[in-house]
Amino acid sequence: MFFHVEKLINEIVPDEPDPAAANALQEGLGGQFSEMRTMMQYLFQSFNFRGDESGKPYRDLIQAIGVEEISHVELIATTIAQLLDGAPNYKGDGTPGEGGKVPLNMALSNGNIHHFLVGAQGALPVDSAGNPWSGSYVYNSGNLVLDLLYNLMLEATGRLQKCRIYEMTNNKTARATISYLIARDAAHEAAFAKALETLGVNWGQTLPIPKFDATKYPEVKKLMDEGAHNTQHHWRLDGSQMAAIFNGPSPLSDVEATLETTDEPPEGAPMPASPERPEEFAPGLTPELMELVEEAAAMAVK
């Protein structure tokens, strides 16, 4: 079973709405090498894991990263919604469309029209071209070495794409989330590389990709200086054996770095509330519904 805390795994930095950046981030949410893909792939690998207790550290490692990816899906979806919210710059004075007003006209020429036509200024389970996320992306062979190799390739490709998205926008909201995911992808690359090394697999001739110093991105450097790429929480309340793998020298670093499994989860950041959007005909609770909610709350107190 899983538990939820109403916090984001990383802070979303405020900036102006940017529907084009939001659409680029859709690739990181619902593309072939996206956060939805990593979440589902690692969770299904852990659900289907076979073998006795000797394999438990590997299952715990894969599952821990899969559970973290749930938070990454939450973070990137919330970021997309923040980048979209208010993008039409609708002032809310009067009825949408009144007097010939077209408050959503920018949707015809900016980003993904479905963000405004289907999603009411929110994230969608699609890639940046609007293709729906597919469960066929998930790779779960039942062979541990193959799965770990595929996972390492998946993290490397995801990090490569996020670096490209970073280069596409200077929006602070987008870059804060992109930078965090770049740093965490490095940690996950290290986890799968370390696991492969314990199984005698020489992976280092080709991966990780891209081969570059991520500290050239100021936001990523700050996170790496704090050790975000060398730590991994296990997300377990009943104990985990993943520290048998995720510890000791990092297999990815040119400089000396140590991997550490942490018992304490990240502190988290506040979850922003989304305002009503009359131009989308997406209100919050109507006064009548609010009255019912308040009555129900009063009865619960009694």
C-alpha cells in the first residue's frame, strides 16, 4: 500500500505563465521516456519481481525509485498546470464571450490547444505532440539484468531530454522543476549502474548519457552541491534492504562522491491551490455546494 503527504517533492518557483514551456514539459510527463513511464515501469518490475530473499535488495531498490517517481509525476503535472494557469490573461470581468470577447483566443497559436480545450489549463497524460501515454512503453522482461540495463537507458534518455528542455526555456517555474529532475535522474542512473556492477555487468563504456558536466546549469549545480544526485530515500515504513546496493562510491562521478540511502524522506514543499477559471467554465464549489460542505463538516464535528 502507499501513503500520501500533501506536499510537493520540490518547490515550484513562481514566474509568468508560459504555455509553450508547459507543452515542452508534457514530453517529460507523458512521453516515451517520461516520468509516467519510469513510474509505471519500475512499479511493475517490483510487482512482478521473482526470487527469494537474496534478490530483495534489488526489488527494494527498483521499488523505491518507482515510488519516488509517483512524486515526480505529481511535481511535473503541477508545474505544467502552474505554467498554464492564467496564460490567457483573462481578467474575469463579466461573462466569458460577452460583447464579443474571446478570452481563450491565444490557445489557437500557443503551445498545445488541448491544454485549454480539453484540460482547462491543466496537465494531460500525453507527450509534447499530443500523443497519449501508452502502457506499451513499460519494459518488464522478468530478467533482472535486462530490466536494470533498460532502466539505466531510460534514466539516461530522460535526463538527455530534460537537458534539452532546459535549453528551450528560461522560465523560472519550468527550470526549477527541470533542474530537480535532472539531478534526480543522475541519482537513479547511479542506482541502476551500481546494481549492475554488483551483478558483474560492465555498463560504463556507453552510459550515462549525456556525457557533460551538469553543474553548468546553475539550478542543477545548487542541487548537486546539496547532494541531490547522490542520495536516495527508500520510501518504506517497514524497512528496506536497498542500502545493500545504493551505498559507497558513486559509479558516475569523475570526482569522489558517495552514495547514501536515507531513512528520512525529503522535507517537501507546499502544494499550491489552483484558482477558479471562469473562462474555462471551471469554477470551484458553487455557493450551494459550499453550503452543503459546511453543513457536512458541522455534522462531522458533532
